[in-house]
Amino acid sequence: LRSRLADKGFTLEVSGKALEKIASVGFDPVYGARPLKRAIQHELENPLATQLLSLSEKGKSTIRVDVVDDAMTIQFVA
């Protein structure tokens, strides 16, 4: 994801809290990594894609992902 965003001029910063949330949502010892991949898509990639499509100003920016009140937050910082 970082390299795909870098190709578009973005830098991705994911907080430890966000990584913990994704890991807890995607943890399933029976099914291996498949639930983790879905958790990354559902918790991070899909909301990020929606926000990227609605950006009025394209260009270099830092994307910060964090967790506030148990919800993922995505901020674009110039």
C-alpha cells in the first residue's frame, strides 16, 4: 500500500494504535492471514480510497492513520 501511494505522491504514516486495531480485527488462528488481509482492506484501504477520490487537491501529501474513540481516522497533511 505504501509503494502504491508513493507512486501517486503520498506518504503513509500508520500509528501503533491503528496497527493494533487492524491486527485485533484480523486475528484468527484458524484461517491464517486471510482475515488480516480483509481487515486491512475494510479498515484502511477502502476508507482511504473513498477519501482519495474526493480530494480536491492532488499532489504530495502525508496520510496519517490513527485510532480515536475506537474508530480509524485518516488525515491528509500537506
